[in-house]
Amino acid sequence: MAGTTIYRSDIKPEWIDYNQHLRDAYYGVVLSLATDALMDQVGLDTNYRASTHCTLYSLEMHIHWLHEVKAGSTLEVDAHVLGLDSKRLHLGLDIRVIGKEAPVATAELMLLHVRQGDTPGVAPFPTSVVAALEVLRQKSDGSSWPGPRSRVLTLSKR
């Protein structure tokens, strides 16, 4: 099942390397921007971050490069919620070139909801954010995410 498209970007000329391919570091930039877009879509937006001092921290990310991306391409990123608990989000992301079906890269992320400021620490997601992430999980069916996995990421009970 396809994921939910959360981000789209044209490849910028400065992202291209001497082989005329997307430089590998910019996959991370695209994934980071896609995660920001996801945050906006589920209610962890600028206003939320300013009023609560809460945000997401990336704990771990695994990127798998599958096909080359050439200059002039436009990328889309699709999200799959692979797991969710009161404070963590396990996410699978597919990067696709517009006009091609197969992903050019996949990434698996573990994200943590934290409170910043004078009393930093882990914070539970608000109910509204959990509801939005559950909707995304149902749309994307993370159980069938085809992304290759290296070392297992999972939400273990504590």
C-alpha cells in the first residue's frame, strides 16, 4: 500500500555532485524537511512548538539508497506510520522521483516527543496528535511498508 505523500521538492542545483547525481547528504536534508512537513500536518506545527515548547527529536535514522537521482528531478516523500506509543513515533519514509513508481530511497526513523526549555524531558503526545497519527497509520498501512530494513527499529515496552 502506498504511503501518504507529505512533502515535495525540486532538486536544487547545489544538491548535485560531480557525477550529476543527488549528493547523498541531501537525502537526509529532504527527509528532515519531510519530517517537518509531517509535524505540521499532525499538529506539531510552529504554533504548537511555540506554545508548548515541545517538538520531535530524531533518535535514529536508517537510509537505504536504491536508485540514482539526477539533476532536474522532483522528489516526493511518502510516510508510513510503523509504530506509535505515547511519546515515540516509528516512521517509514519513501523518496520517489515524480513520474517513477519505485522509491529511489527509503528511510526508517525513530522520533521522540520532547519538552524543551527550563524543564526538558520526554513528553506524551497530545490526544489530537495521536489521533492524527492514527489516521495516517490507517491510510498508509505501515505493516506492509516494503522499505528494506537493516538493524531492527522497534518500540519496546519500558
